[in-house]
Amino acid sequence: MISRLLSTLRRRVTAVLTMMAAVVACGSWALWPVYDSSCVVYSGAYIPMNTPKAEADAAMQRAYDKALTDGACGPKRARFHDWTQ
């Protein structure tokens, strides 16, 4: 079964590229910083449905920055870290 899967150069290259893409995707997911799970931030402002994504993201970032300076939230952290600290 596996010998048939890797019988031609084209199939081998495709298999290697697929595996490399999977490793890169999993690695980027694991390294992407995340917010503390106990912190939920609402902007407290009315944002219309047709607001551009960049503007809505900026409003959310301002609300998060305010919560961070107020001490209500912690900074972003690595997805996987030492839980004993």
C-alpha cells in the first residue's frame, strides 16, 4: 500500500510537501500567543455591523489595552508554558 503511494517522484514530492505543510501549520498554531483565558474584554462601544474589520479590531485592541493598564487582564502568553509558576 505505501509502496504504491510513493511509487513515482511526483507522489513522493507531493507527500513530502503535504507533511511539511502540516508541520508548519501545527507549529504556527502552537507558537501563536494567546490571551489569558480568564480575561474577556468588551469594547463598551457601539460598533455597526458594516464597520470595516480593521476599525473593529482597533476598537477591541483599545479595550484590551485599557483592561491591561487597569490590571483586569494579563498580557498575551505562549500557548504552552510551565503551568507550575
